Amino acid sequence: MGRARLIRFLGRHSRGAWGGPTADLILAAATSSREIWGDDLEFADLAEDIAVEARLALRITEEIKDVDDRIDALVRERDPRGIITSAPGVGPVTGAVVLGRLGDPGRFRSLAAVRSFSGLVPSLDSSGVSGHHGGPTKHGDALLREALFISADQARRQDPTLAAKYHRLMVESGKHHNTAICHIAATLLTRIAACWNAATPYELRDVDGTPVTPEEARMIITTRYTVPESLRRSRTTTRTSRRSKESQSAPSTGPSHPHANHPTAA
């Protein structure tokens, strides 16, 4: 096809998502394949193999969609008011995890107990004369923590209060990206539980408590709480400390200090 035609082909069929870099990867793979196989490469057989893999991939995609539809129906049945999925970053799949693994938040004595159940609270190493906070206890449900971590990374892009906290942790406190997201995940879980107990959907607010629309929230985040890209890259690299080698999935968190007027301010 040639590079130019391949770029046009990829751009047309991916709706602009793929371009020159993807074309270069494909051409490099094709060149390597020709070097390995030489004239023994049968393109007709290769095309059939690819077609088989494509049919399998499409079938798996259909099955995944069916499962997603079933999950969505179950979440709607369990949460008809959509309180769980009203939280930013929480969709039907992650909402199902929260509902299934957390159960009824009303069974916990306090919001702190909800956070403790998730294992997102920091451990405390103390002696008779000193003490300091370590990484998360991880005594709670691992699947719940994973879902909250994924949701929190999206929520901080949608909720100005969470974006402000993420910005402060990254820029002012010098936290690693994963550590900052653990903080956000703990706050997000607290707010979800508070909203569930109050039977009130999650509400986006500015840092001064003023309700905002999703469009206004995105504008606030863009103008006030965008973390510089250079800083983000330096704080998202893989850490090589002993603690991070032991657990890359659950970085350290520090203590949180929620302030609750409305449930989503928790």
C-alpha cells in the first residue's frame, strides 16, 4: 500500500484515532515478518489466519456486550434511582462491583468504617514515642479497591473538588500519581456511601460548595486544576522502592480529613 495510503486507510477506518505512528508500527512489523519468512510467506494463508482471529475477536466482543447489558440491568434493579452510578467515574460495571462487594453501606457504623472495609485507609506504624502513616492497610476487599481506583482516576477529571485535591497532592505535596488516586478513591467511596445512606444522587460542586453542571465542572478543572504534563510524566513513572516492588497496585496513602455538609462533600 505504501505509507501514505496506509495512513489514509487507518485514519478513515479508525475515525482519526490512528495515523502515522500506527502505520509505522505496522510497516515495521511487516518488514520484520518478511525478513523472517522471506519468500516462504504465503499471504493467502496468513489472510485466512487473520480472518479466523478477527471472527473470534468479534464473537468475544459480542459476548462481552451481552454480559455488560446483564450487569447494567442488575444494577438498575438493585439501584433504581441510579445513586451509585451518579458518582463521577462510576459506570454500570464499576457500580456493580461497588454494590456487590460493599453491600448495604447502612450496615457500617460510620463512613470511616466504610473506608476501613475497603482497605484504602493508611496503616499506622507507632511506638510509645512516635508514629507515622504507611501504605494502605489492604485488609479490605481487593476487587472493591481496584474498581474504586479505576473510577477515581476518571472522577478527578469530572469533579472540581476531587480535581483540586488531586492537584494539591501532586503539585504541593509531591505525591506519586497512584498515591494521589488512592486518596481520591477513599474520598469517592465515602461520598458514594453518604449518598446511598441519604438516598441522594451525587452532586457536582465547586470547591466553595456551589453546584455546577458537568460542563462547568470541566471548565473549572481545565482552568484551575490541570497538572503540568511534565510533572505528571515524572510522577507516573514506575517506582523502584521496596514498597512499590512489593505492591504496585496499592501505593501509599496518607490520612484524609473529610468535611461533610452535603454527602458529596464528605
